Amino acid sequence: KPISKCPACGSENREPVEL
């Protein structure tokens, strides 16, 4: 699944990204 660089952002990615 595509991971966005935005924390808790994106419709397909609901998981928060740690920077």
C-alpha cells in the first residue's frame, strides 16, 4: 500500500507516518 508522508493524512493510508 502507498504510504503518504503526511501524518494521519490520505484516504488510502489511515496510518500515521513517523518522521
